[in-house]
Amino acid sequence: MYELVRSLYPICRSITGEGVRQTLAQLRELIPLEVHQVPSGTAVFDWTVPREWNIRDAWVKNAAGERVIDFQRHTLHVVSYSVPVRARMTLTQLRPHLHTLPDQPELIPYRTSYYQEDWGLCLPHRQLEQLPEGEYEVCIDSTLQDGHLNWGECLLPGELEDEVLLSCHVCHPSLCDDNLSGIAVATFLARELAAAPRRYSYRFLFVPGTIGSIAWLHRNQARTHRIRHGLVLTCLGDSAGFTYKRSRRGEAEIDRALEHVLAHCGAPSELVDFSPYGYDERQYNSPGFDLPVGCLMRSQHGCFPEYHTSADDLDFVRPESLAQSLALLRSVVRVLEDNRCYRSLNPFCEPQLGRRGLYAGLGGTQIRTLQMAMLWVMNQSDGTHSLLDIAQRAGLPFDTVAEAARLLVRGELITATAPPA
Amino acid sequence: MYELVRSLYPICRSITGEGVRQTLAQLRELIPLEVHQVPSGTAVFDWTVPREWNIRDAWVKNAAGERVIDFQRHTLHVVSYSVPVRARMTLTQLRPHLHTLPDQPELIPYRTSYYQEDWGLCLPHRQLEQLPEGEYEVCIDSTLQDGHLNWGECLLPGELEDEVLLSCHVCHPSLCDDNLSGIAVATFLARELAAAPRRYSYRFLFVPGTIGSIAWLHRNQARTHRIRHGLVLTCLGDSAGFTYKRSRRGEAEIDRALEHVLAHCGAPSELVDFSPYGYDERQYNSPGFDLPVGCLMRSQHGCFPEYHTSADDLDFVRPESLAQSLALLRSVVRVLEDNRCYRSLNPFCEPQLGRRGLYAGLGGTQIRTLQMAMLWVMNQSDGTHSLLDIAQRAGLPFDTVAEAARLLVRGELITATAPPA
Amino acid sequence: MYELVRSLYPICRSITGEGVRQTLAQLRELIPLEVHQVPSGTAVFDWTVPREWNIRDAWVKNAAGERVIDFQRHTLHVVSYSVPVRARMTLTQLRPHLHTLPDQPELIPYRTSYYQEDWGLCLPHRQLEQLPEGEYEVCIDSTLQDGHLNWGECLLPGELEDEVLLSCHVCHPSLCDDNLSGIAVATFLARELAAAPRRYSYRFLFVPGTIGSIAWLHRNQARTHRIRHGLVLTCLGDSAGFTYKRSRRGEAEIDRALEHVLAHCGAPSELVDFSPYGYDERQYNSPGFDLPVGCLMRSQHGCFPEYHTSADDLDFVRPESLAQSLALLRSVVRVLEDNRCYRSLNPFCEPQLGRRGLYAGLGGTQIRTLQMAMLWVMNQSDGTHSLLDIAQRAGLPFDTVAEAARLLVRGELITATAPPA
């Protein structure tokens, strides 16, 4: 995963353009990915697909002709969606187009101007302070023309048409945690799931933020009812504990699954309630859709100093953090896959587990966790409690409860009913 | 408001009699007030309107003919509803009729005997201890005769027949916080509301405690269903933080409005659950009516040392406390007036606020509170969440959320549905 | 109760056999008890009634012919349900059949092998360490033959067919807290209830653990719907505070009654949620029955060092603890008996309690608890709140609220509706 992040880092992505297509092409080498496109000018709900933005170069040269700001050195130096410009001007004239972070004077900020025609350059505040007055030459060699919005989609069909949606944004330029980490974890999860049997169908979306998910929802409106669970994946490579932001519903199965898995994962974690600010969960949770889609992060957007700056780089993301994030998602998938209700075939009193070899012999003060899980599953399997309900009530890990259920199914003591509605 | 308190202070009110009528006459100079009357002997539910009590004078003279207790000096010196008496007796004979507060020896207690024929006088315990044995002359120049129970009513019709009830008791003699403060705040709130457009109708009741509200409910039983929200107002002039006592329902809109407004008012406040002891909320919340009427106080009745003593005087009530209480009620009224549900006209994905001039341009880490409120209102406006629901879920002040809703209505992004049922 | 414990202590009980019958015979001298029997080999749900086990003697003799382990000295020395054995063997051969507690080296453990043919002896670990190598003679003079499973049942019919079930296990040998304490408290509660008028019918079960309750449920399946409330009684003689383990439903009336009574009992107490491990509540709460049966204990099974050892003896159980447990159960019975809903006959406004002699005269800052309870009962008696609901909401003891209700019934202010469903 870290190698994928490293490989994608230099590409200058935006919400449209070659950067996104190059990124999707790389992912396609790892997973089966369909690349979709929607032409500029297409109306998608309240929005219009913008013109396509591409950039070759951008710089500011001083009087000596030296590049004092150079896009070739860092993609963040140019404000995304800057219109082309080529002009000479004094520093005073240039200054309104220069963006810095006075409180973090060594870092280049990340700025965009998607829906308002403008141009700008970003640089460390320290550097701005050291620029001498005088004349400069500025060049933004970009194009803003009719073209396409693109996204990548990887559908892994399962036994059920019901889908699990995993969505990550692919529009940020050289920022690692936000969101090359989400892209990498999603890609590797898709690769694993593609190789295993699946009850649910899994749909991975690699979409430009906001406009991409809106365009996808617009085109797929008639089948969003199939989405039973969903997660937006972002900022999964830093070293912080996990943060799960609940769906708008707040108590959807995906919310309860994450709450359970995080409580048992051994890493620090935090649950935060839904709010309509953040990533593409904003769109999935808009009231007309109200999909049960939460957002899994480590550090939370806007709450860490490296956020949307050049410090969100290859050092900020750690291979072991990516691995731990992927492992957590594996646990989530196991819960979603295995969570269902059972009905006891022996509802009156306990079954004699001992006779079936499911119970240790001599009575002592200890009972093993798995046996306890079997007692819980037998007791709660009246067709109304899912294994996740049982795990939560019993305070036991889901995997133990699911293992108990497998043993009891094999012992013909319970039988699966429908998955929870 | 403080001037009104000062002006009403000397009047000897009781549950019937001239004191109440004089008080209502003063209020009538400030607000449109209908004065109602019910004759003595009228049955009102389980109760009977008592005879009317009036008092001209009351005193105890010592052997030298000096007034050692003198009603002219303080209305609390006489037990309210004392039957007339004129007699000479020894201190030993007099003593059972003398009421003091041994733990607060400098204060005159407030005592009543409405429903049991008796007479008595109240004085500081210190004074009682210093009275020499010997003969005294006692006079209570009162009358207890058929007459009327009175109350004042100020109805301010609004767009809706649905009413907000604001009730305060007017039966206490020279006690400032309990309840000249409630009377003053209610009067000035009525004056303000009379001058403004109103969605709800507002009904202000100035009623003698218990028997007054019972008589009003008896006479108005057929239209109590119009009362959508209500507050009993009392003890609003002292310097303590606010206390809101919930209605019997506990989660009525008025309860939620007060909880919200108090949480954002900047002053310390406390919420207490309903109990069937207190002021006229006891009657409004009786099970046959079960009206959503809470009680707003600063200090709680029975819980502060000045309660029902001569220390509840013009010093105990502060002009700035009265002003702050009125300001709080203004906020409550704004919540009730503006709280309604909206339905999004753009339910699928977010609207493009930027295109409508509702969103700041360059993406940064800060988003202004009002923009956040707009996102919340858009996200939650599916016709089931009121603005108060949204404000509570978002943790934002109601006024900000209401302002966001106004902007969104203007932008044709939401439309009002019915007010919450 | 302590004398009964002392008298039952020496008997070697098991899940079948003479020990249980002798125990039931002793109880029959105190309360009307029917003794039931089910033959060995009878299928009861998933289980089969085992053969009957009886034991006359058991010992291990050393080379000198001295009894180094002697069942006559303590019934715990033999593993319950040990098959007969008579053999000479070396200590090495004997050792797999010897059970000790290395962490509690002075105590004899309690071990059983009901459903797996085996034999064994239990002894203090200290003693095992001191046994010299060499040859020993071992004898278990037991029988394991077709016979019966027995239990005792005491039904006290009340006005209603609805039943309160009180169940305790009678299968443990010389262990005092677990469960001679439960047997003694149940017996004396039955004796008291037999002498008093009863609204509910009370059914006391003295059953061998697990197989006994299963057999009872099997035979009485058609009438378990009559069980409105139930408690398993165990470990009620030690000095710890009370522990109540909720029923599977968690909020059944019995759960709420215990929560209330424990909160007001003055002793420390703990509430724990249902889990499917423990005593016979496991069977009563199996999903096919789902009866509202909790479990009342002092120390919790498995959580105290004396549990299932020879230290659970006549010193561990205290007469005053047994008495306090019985007193607590009396309070629980009072709640169950008196808990019902009332409807106000005076729902509009408060009644004038004073006119009925139910209210103290002169208004002061104090109101007595009983008057407060009357106000609460009047306020809440709309037919939907039981007295227990009211007591909980008011924070008053149930007995006070019930006394208030009696006064209000007498004053014709409320009337009983049906008991809570």
C-alpha cells in the first residue's frame, strides 16, 4: 500500500483532468476497475459538471529569471483550477494571488477555486516574507476546457444484490493521508475481497470529491436502494487512533458494526456523530438518499496541523498504519458478512451441550469464552437478535460469537433466518 | 419592571379582596387586561370559591397602648384570611396566635389560613422573645364576606388560535420575588408582544394561586386544548441562576425550548423534573388537563432563606435580574414562534450554495457557523425535524439555525411544512 | 432459618437420590410440600433424566489401613455421581482421581460428574502434598441405578391464577450458602405467605439444579404462561450486599420491583444484567419460555473464594443475613401484591385534600412525605402509571406511595384499574 501511495504522490490531481485518469490507470493494474466519464456541462442534480482542468507548468520568476515558485517542485504551488495566466507584475500586484499559512510558515497550503474563475499560487509564508519587492513574471500554463469528469468503479458481485459501498475521493494532488491513504487501503481491500467468497456485493468508488459522488448518485439513483452499508475511507495512513463518524441515521448496522469492531480492535478510537460537513458522506447522507454510510478515518479532516498542507507527505503516512487500517476493515467486512439472525431449534431450556461434545466436563468456576458465546447464541436466537446484537449484549468479540453460531449450526441447534432488515 | 414591583409592594394581596383588584388595576395601565370575577360559593371542580377577605388594620397593643405589632408597617404581620378579632388577653393567651421563625429571628414569616377559620399575627422571633408578660390588646379589623374571586387576563391574538399560556400568581402580599417579579416580567413581556406580529396567540393570566388557576381552568375547560405551550412565571427577580421545572410530559416542546435557550443563555441554569408540588403548574398539569406547562424561576420556591419572609423585599429583587429574565423569555418566544419543520426542495445531494452566494469561496479549514447551520438545515429538512431538533442535534444556537432557514427559504431550497404536532 | 440450614448441612445431596428426598421431607414439616418424581430415562426436552445416585460410604485407606480420605467426615470428599469402585492402587494411579485446589490448599473442592461416568475424590491440596507414595485402598460404595428424579413444590393459591415463581436448587451437598440459604429463606417466606391473604398465587420450587427445573418446565409447559414474576433464590446467607441479576427481558416488573426495593433497602446492592450462565434462571429464561425470572443473591456464584468449597460452611452463613434476605423478599412481595394502576376520580385540578383531612393546615415550607406521595398518586393516576412507576418517578419508597393510594381510595379520589399488563 505504501508503494502505491509513493507512486501516486507526484501526480497533480484535481476534480477533473489527466491527474485523475493517470491515478485510475494505476489502480487498474491492481483491481478490476471501470472508468466512467461524464461530459462537462452535464447537469447532475443542483450542480453542473465543470470544464476539465489540466496543467503543464506554473512558476513565478524573479527579475533574474529564476523560478522562485515552481510547480515542478510541488503540485501544491498552484491553486487548483487556476485559469491560465502569463504576465509581468510587481510583487504588490502579485501578492493578492499568493496564498500562505502565516501560522505554519514553512508549509505550502492546499487551495482550490473550482467554481469561481481565479488563479493563484501557494508558497511557504517564510518564503513570501523574503521575496524582495520588484517585478516578477508569473506563468500558469493550464487549460480549462470542455472535457470530462472521470471516476473509477470496481464492483465485486456477491451472493446478494445488496451492496456494501466503499468510497474514497481521488481529487487531491500531492497529499498523502488525504487521500492517497484511503485510495491505497480501498484498493487492497478490493483485491482481497475479489479473491474470496462474498455474501454481499461490494462496490468501490474512486471519485473526485463532491462533484464525483454527486455525478455517481445522479447516474445511479435508481439503484442506490441496494446499498445496505457504506463507508467513506480517508486519512487512513497517519499514526493517530481511529475515528468513526456515524451515518446520519446514527444507529445503522454499519454504525453498530464499527462501534463494535473499534471497541475490540485494541487501538484507541473515537466515535463522532454525523454532521453534514466532511467528505462524500455529505452526499450519500443527503435526505433524499439517506444512505447508511459512515466515514472511517484516523486523524479527522481539519483537525491535524498537516491537513491540507505540504506536510501531508510521504513521511506523515506510515506503512504500519495503512496495514492496521486494512486489518480493521477486514474485521468490519467479517461482521457485515456474518451478521444474521438465527432461530433456536431447541428453544425450550438449554440444550445438553455436553452430549454433543460442546461442553467441558467437570463443573468448575471457569467457563471458556466460546462456551459462553454458545450459551448466549442459544439464549438469544429467537429470530430477532442478530449476532452483532448478541455480541454487544454479551460483551464478547463478534468473531467468537460467529464461531459459536457456526458450531451450533453444525450441531443442528440453530438455523439462520433472514439477515437483519 | 422594578418600578412596577416597587409600586405594587405595599399592597396587601390575598387570594381575594381589594388587594388583587388594586394590583390588576395597576397592570391595566400597562397592558390590555380583562378583569374576571367569580362569586363566593361557586363550585370549581373539587373546590369552592371562598368568601372575600379584606383588611383595614391589625395590631397588638401593649399595656401602654403602644402598637407592638402593626399591620400598617408590614402586610406580613397578619395571617392572611384571619377572621376579625378584638380582645384583651395575656401574652400566654396570645402566644398560640403568634407566628415566628426561630431560625431566622429577625424576619417576619408569611402565613395564610385560607380554608380553616383562624386568626394570627406574624412577627420576628427576636421581638417575640422581648415582649414582656402581661396584658395586650389585639385587633384584626378584617372582613370575611361573600364577594368575588378576581383574576386578570390579557389575550394577544396571533395568526393561529393555538395559544401560549403565561401564568403568574397575584395572591401574595408584600413579597417581591414571590411574585411581584413574575407579575412585572409577564406584564412587560405582554407589552412587547402586543406591539409585534405573532404566529401564536398569547394568553397572560394574573391569577390568585391555586383557586385562581382552578377557577380559570373550570371556566375555560372547553378551550384548554388550544394551549400548545405554557409557563408559570415566578421568582424571576433575585440574583440566582435560572431554574426550569419541566412539564409533566417532560419532553414537550416547551421543555425542549427552555432546555435549549437556557443552555445557550450564558447564565447558570438548572433543569428539574416535574413534581406535583409548586405553583399553578400543579393545576395545569393535573391528569385531566395534562397541559405542557413548565415553570420558570430563578431561585426555587422553598429553597432560599428569604422565601416567604419579610426578607423577600425590594432589596432582594434586582432590576438587572428582571431584565435578564425578560430577555430569556424573549428568546423562548423566538423559539416557539420560529420552530417549524421544513422540507428540502433539493433533497438529492447538497445544493450548490456557492452559486447562490451562500458559501464562501476558497476552501479553507474554517467554515462559518451560519454556513454550518445551512448545511444542517438542508440535511435534516425531510419534514420530520423541527428547527429546534436541528439546533439541538447540531449544537448550534436556535437563532442561527432559524437565520439559516430564512436564507434557505429565500433561496428556494426549503419550504415550511406544518409546525411540529 | 439458621437451624434449618444446620439441620440440612450433613445430608449428602445430589441431583437425584436419598439426599434430596430427606431434604424435602424436612421441609415438609414446615410447609405444605408436594414431592414429585420422574423416572430415570424420561426424556425432558433435550435431556434425559439420569439414573439415581446414592452413596453409603467412600474412603481412601493408607497402607496402615487408616482412612486418609473419609466421606463420613465431609460429603464433599466424593465427586458427586462417582460410580462404585473398590481397588488397591499406587498413589500415582490414584492421583488422576484426586481433586484439589492448589490456590486454596486448606479447602476441599466440590466436584460433580453427572453426565460422564467417572469417579473421584476431593481433598485439601495440603493433604495431597503430604500423602506418601505407596499403595492405597480406595472405596466408593455408591449405586447408580434406575430410580427417580425428585423435587418439591408448594403452591399457595391466591385471588389470581397468575403466579409468582420462587425457585431454589436442592442438589448441592454440604454447602451452606449455595444453597441451604436459598432453601431456608424460601421455606420461611412460604410459611409466612401461607398465613396471609394473597392476590397472586405463589409457587415455590425446590428442584435439583438444571435437570430439575428442566423436568418441571417439561411437565408444566402448558401453564408457564401463568408465571407473571419469578425469582431464583440462592446464596442468601453470607454477609455481602445484595446482587440482583435481571431477567432476560431486563425491564420486567420483577426487575423494576427489585431495582426499587434494593435502592430503598438500606443495604449495599448491585444490579447485574442477565447472562445465560448461572442457576436455573438459565432454563426459565430460555427463549421458548422467556419467563420474567431474575435471580436474587448476596455473593455471586463463582465470585467469592468460599464458592464450591468446604469453606461454604456453617460459619460462612449468618442468621442475621438470612433474616435480612427474608425481610427484603417481604418488601418485594409487597410491591408485587400492591402494584397496580389507578384512575383519578378527580382528574381536573387537584382535589382539596384539606377538606378531607388529608392535608396539613397552615402553609409552610415543609410538606410531609405522605402528602407528597398523595399529590404524586393523584397527578399520575390516569390509568397508565402503576404505583411502582409513580414511586420510581417520585423517588419515594413504594410503601409510602401504596399507603397514599390506600388513603386516596378511601377518600374516593382514585379507583383501581387492572393490574399492569
